[in-house]
Amino acid sequence: MFFVAALAVLLSACGLVDGPGVAAYHEGVQHQAKGERTLAEQQFKIALQNQPDLAEAHINLGHMYMQDVWLDGAETETRQAIDILERTKKTIVSGSTYQQTLSVAYSNLGAIQFTRAQQLLAKLDLKQADSLQTAGIASLNKALALDPSNASAQSVLAALKN
């Protein structure tokens, strides 16, 4: 099973721009770093209630759900983050470009797609598994096009070539 570490999800929340959900997002990042998953999830949801276009909160939730292997939730949150970032072309993570944050989201989406493909392979649904693997490669390539230094996308693609 492929898991991709999300760079924006655990970056220090220092330097975040102001907004009604940013304080809750910051608290969520702190709880997540301490392994307090329930509190982190609550804070990310509060952040999104206050600021629905906070893509980074969606990325963090998606990553948490990916770790829990709740792929429907992970994909929904990740796709929402992608939509927001592509529309707004902004990130709240200081020192990062929106392309870097978007690259993380696409890298996570690729990991979700590969995990789904592996589940389908286990059920011998080869056609759908192949389709998801192709989509996963496309997502990882998109991640690298946005940020060639994305180590997670690089390592997953490298592993696929072996």
C-alpha cells in the first residue's frame, strides 16, 4: 500500500495569513503533530466551517483519512483541496507556493488511486485496477510538473519503475 507524506499538512503553521479558519487550522496542525487525531480532525472541520476555501485543511483531513484507509473520505477531501487551489491559486503556508501545496494534493491523490488499485487487484478486477493505476501515474506526474522537488511523488514513481 502506498502512503505519501503530505508536506503541507505538517508544515509549521507559522506565517499563515489571517482568516476566520486559520486559528482552528493552526490548532489542528498542532494536535496532528502530537498524534491527537480526533482533536486535529475537529479543528480542521471547524476551520472549514469558518473558511470553506482553506485548501490546506482539506489536505490534512484527506491525509488523515488516507492513513485510516478511508479512501472515499480521503479522495473527497483531496479533490476539494485541488479544486480550491486550482481556482484560487493561493496557499496559506508561508514559504510555499500554491503550486507546491497543489503538488502535495496531487501526490496524495496518486497514493489514494494506487491504494484503490491494489484493493481491486486483490479482488481480481484487473481492468478497473489498471485504469486507477494509470490515473495514479497521471496524478503523480502532475505533482512533479507543479513541483519537481516533491520527494513523495518522486519516490512512488521510482518504486513503480522497479
